[in-house]
Amino acid sequence: MSASYRFCGIDTGDVCALAVRERREGRPVRWVYFESPPVERLIERCRAVFSGLGVEAFVVDGGPHTQAARAVYDLAPDAGFIWRHTEGEMQTKEVSFLGVERRHVRMNREDLLDHLVEEFHEGVGRVLLPQPKDSSEEALLGEVERHLMNLRKKPRIRSSGETVLAYARNENHFGFACAYARLAESLAQSEGMLAPLAGGTVMPQTYHQRMLKRR
């Protein structure tokens, strides 16, 4: 049996987005789970996803719901990071709040999304997604695709007057969730967090490749 690991990304907001990716030895990455819970249910849903899917590492958006992000982190502090935007190079650091230390990853928003989009381009536009079982799952995957396709750069004028290409501020919650999941995988590797697989049983699941089409 080849080794496989799962990583979760959580975008926070009034309606949140969860994405879980799976990396298996010798195979392309595949996305195994998506969910869009209200922020009031975020903690309980993350608890269920972390344990039910065997998540090795996760990154949760630190805002705008900072308290919820901290509570999600506290579900599995050895596996988690809280993301915050910063200029410059990516860095991880311990941040103390009311005597509690939590790991933060500081990374530029544009770089975060660039890494995800570059990965999609490496796959010639194909993303390995779960095969929907019913109309509700098909609708959810359609929403995921729409958010991913919203990861587009547009000209933006900085305060200095310089024009740069930057990702549009639009509805892309699942895009950010996928980017956080990819970042979680990268951090798990660089921080030495991946443990040997203990084995187990999972339900069979079918997957298919979907071509992301610009609408």
C-alpha cells in the first residue's frame, strides 16, 4: 500500500470554506472533500473533518473571525497553522495571545494564490475531484469550480501610482481554502510534521478529472 497523506485548508468568513487534498506516493494530488459551513458551525465541522479524514496538517485563515480561527487551531495544535497576510518572504512564528502560543504562517496573499494556480497549470487545467453522488454534491463541486475560476489577475493601481497585476477581490472562498490546503502540505514537509502511516480502512471512492473552463 502506498503512503498517502491528507491536508486541510479553511477559509473563514460568515460562510466558510473547507478543502481537503490527498497526496499519495507516485500519483497526482486529488481533492477529496469540500464543505461550506456557516461560521457558527465551523469548529464542530473541522473537528469532524480532521478526525474523520485523518488530516495530517491544516492552515486556517486568521481573519476576519479571529476567535473561531484560534478555536480551530486549538482542536489540533500540533497540526495547525494560522495564516496572516504579510509582505516579504514567508515565515512561520509562534504568536502568544493571553498566554497561549500558536503557530502562525505569514505569507503574501498573491504568493499564496500563485502557488495554487501554478499547480493547476502543471496539470494542464485538470483537477482531480470526487465523483458527485447526487445533485447536491454536483452543485457543490460546481461552486468550487466557479470559485477556482475566479482566481484571476487584473490590473490594480497602487497608492504609488504603479500598475500591477493582482488577484481580483471576488467570490473565491474555495480558492483560498485550496491554497491553504496546499500550503499545509508544504509546511508539513518543511517542518517535519509527517508521521509514518499507521494503516487503516477507508471507504472506496471514485474520482474523475474535470477540465476547469472559463465562463
